[in-house]
Amino acid sequence: MSDSLYHLNCCSDHSAVPSNAPQLEVSRRAFMAMGGVVMGGLSYATFQGALQAADDVAPLAMPTPRKPLIVKPVLVWDHPQYKEQTSWRAWGDIHSPEAAEEEVLRIQSELNALQLRADYPIEFLEIASVNNIAQLNNHDDMKSCDTILLYGAGWGINGVQNFGKDVIIFNRWRSGPVYLQYEIVSPRFLRQHTDELKLEGIDFSDVVIDKPTELDWRFRALCGLKNTKNSKIITIGGASAWSQPPGVVPQKVKEIWGFEYHDVNYDELGKLIRDAKADPKVMERARKRADAYLKIPGTRLETTNDFFVSSFVLDDLFRVMMQKVDTNLITVNSCMGAIMKSETTACMTLSTLNDDGYLAFCESDFVAIPTGVLLGNICGKPVFLCNPNYPHDNIITVAHCTAPRKMDGKTYDPVRIMTHFESDYGAAPYVEAPLGTVTTHLTGSFSSQRWTGFRGKIVDVPFRPICRTQFDIQYDFPDKLLAERIPGFHWMTCYGDYRKEVGYALRRVGITWENLDEVPTKTM
């Protein structure tokens, strides 16, 4: 059998794998060769102070906020002079300093309103008012910004593509005052006087007409992309990929996204867990956190209290690890391994971390993890890594034992805290999501070159003998399309519809995006 037939994941017992199965864990040498950083020499002493920091829950390590998208607004306008018996001006209303000043005030008002309603961090630099974009060639703001928001009232926009920044072009028509680029942005700028798009990095989806609200989702996408690129991630047990040869997928992900892996091996983790559990102060802190959690409305404990308390010891340990690396990202490989020394499973721990704003995943499947990191950084809410089942009757079930319960980012869904299903051990959440909730579902290909997604709706939260949290998802296209076009294995799910943002961001990293809701189905 090929290596790709085997994968030891958090739903598996190592003893269930044939003794002659090839080992797919990446060696330490191979891990470092692909750019991993080994967090070697870890001792409990380096964590002890943080774990014992207080007698109550308040000073928990918490994730750092997302970095804001820095936007430079630029108004380009013309200042033509009257010449008798000649076409002395181009289309548009902004042909004087006074008109330009009025437009700057209008732009500022719109940007202020956008910033107030934004559910992602964004900062706008001072609005530049110029006749030609070249006037900003040596401007510090053009170097420090992430995105140029160009208002195309005049001719001089050509060259904005050379600053090495994301560019969005806003043109007015019905909203007035009329902009020249409403007429010519396609033939003169995007197509450069040809029949095809000629620019790299800017295309037709970067043009917005009249509606400042259409800027909103584009900025949300770019903010998510900024916070995903070059991320650090703790990889407990190494970076892996479901049913794929060792190291191949993590290396591709590093090349595309610039991820930096920080590994904690199982031996180190096991010793840290044992030392933490032997510390009376750490255990008292964990008991207090567990008691406080059980007081959240809609919380029911249906496993042992010892399993539940132990999950908070692990939670604290993971938080301090992420704090030391300066990251919000962690993933656990082969979860039924060393973590069992904590006398629980990682399931509940990953749930509580996600609820507090971390991006914490089981499986260490880097086929799927980039989709979760980007989706989480776009929506700013917890993301659920889950196993899909087979589509039928416009329904597909997704399930796993690590679901967050605060998936709208604000309120706790009801939960039954049970054992992990396959092992009947530890603590895992069965989250009862509100029926009718709109969801986004993403999956990546094993090649890391294609992502597929769609909009769904939760129509049932069943309790079948599978992974604890289970959502029956309804979709609005043929079952055959979903069965044939979905790549990879694990999915990422979040509340809300973020398909536009995902596609807009992926264009900038060269990954093909397929939104199944928009695929023609006449031939299906």
C-alpha cells in the first residue's frame, strides 16, 4: 500500500494502524529543512510563572488583535484650462481646486462611516489630492500602506500599478460628481489600449462604482490576507497533511503563504503536561476556570470533572506557548498521542482557545489549515475544522469533536461536554448550533493550488454515533456537483457568508478559487 493510505489523526488510535504501515510523521531533520523552528529544550520552569500568575481566571494569556489594514486614499483629478474652439476638458465634474477640496471632504466622510461599521481593523492615512499619481512616487505613505484606494476623477492614474501595493479604484457615476475613469478605466488602464487585461495584480474586480459599501468586503478580504501571510504557527508533533507524503504539503504551504512552523515534540509536551499537573497552583487555577465555564448558560457536563479540569491545564499551557512565539495559531498532530498524558483529550481545549480568538486546530492537516487561517482572519470569528460526509438530497453532514461554541464571535451556543467519541475518553463539546444559521464552507486541494467553497445553512444538529458536534448543512446546487468538485478532505466552517472575500484574497496568492454556488449546472 502507498504511504498516502495512512494518516494518524486525532480520531484514530495508533494501535488500529497495521504494524507494517509506513510512518508519515516528519523527522526533526526534515522539519528543519523545510524551514521549521524546533522549540527544543522546553522546561516547565519557563512556563511556571505564567501558569501560576494569579489565583483567579482574569490574567489569562489572550490572542493579539489582528493587524489593521493600512489604506492610502488618493484623489486624482484634472485641472484643465479653457481654450476656445477645442476640446479643452475631459469628462467629469472635478476640474478645479475648489471641486477637489469638496470631493476630499466627501471621501473623508464616507471613509469615516466605513471605519465605524467595520468588523475588522482598518486605518486610513491622509487623503492625497493630486493631478497625477507620479506626484506620490517618493511619498512615505505609499511605502507604509498596504492598499491604495484610488479615486479616479482624472487622467493621471497610470503608474499606480507600480507601487507594489494592492489597488482598489473607486469611480462615481450616479452618486456624482462624475469621474472620468468611469468611462476609460477599462480600455485605457486595465487593458492598456488592447482587448485583454494587461496589468499584473489589478483586474476588473478591483473597480468599484458609486457604492462605498462595496469597498467594505474588499477591505475585509485584504485585512484577512495581510494577517494570514507570513504567520507563525505552533505545530505540536510537527506539520503534517492528511494522507499525504511527509513534508510535501507543509513545504508548499510555506512557499505560498510564508508560514513559519514552530514545533513542540511529543516527548517535550508530555513532560510539560506532567509537571504542570503536579503543580497544585496550576491545578487550582484550572479548577477555577472549569467551574466558571460550567456557569455559562447552556453548559452541561456529561463527562468526568477530572477530564474537564485537565483540559484547562492544557489550555493554559498552549496559551503560554503561543504567547512565547508571538502567534495566535496552534495545531495538534496525532492528538491521541502524548496529549493523553494530560489525562484528557485536546478537543475541549481547542474549543475554548477558538472561542477566545485563537485559531486552534486538531489534525495538523496543512491541506486544510491555510483555509482556516485565512477564513478566521477574514471573518474575525471562530472557525470549525470538520470532517465532511457524502452529499445527498442537498444535505451534507460535517462533524468533529473540537467545535467552538462562540461561532458568531459573541454568544455561546448551548453545549454538552462529553467524551471524545472514538476513544470515549476525555472532554469534547457537542455544540448545538442555531438552526437556520448561514455558513461558509472551504476546503483546499492536496496540491495546495485550488480551493473550493460554498454557502450553506444549518438545518439540523443531530446526535449520531460519529464525532460529537454535527451539523447537517443544506446547499442550493446539485449533489453531483459537490461530490465531483470538492478536493482534499477536511473542511473549514464558519458562521456567515464570506465567499466573496475568500475569492478576492486568493487571487493575490495565485490559488484558483471555485465557488460552487456560481458553477453552471446545466450539464449536471
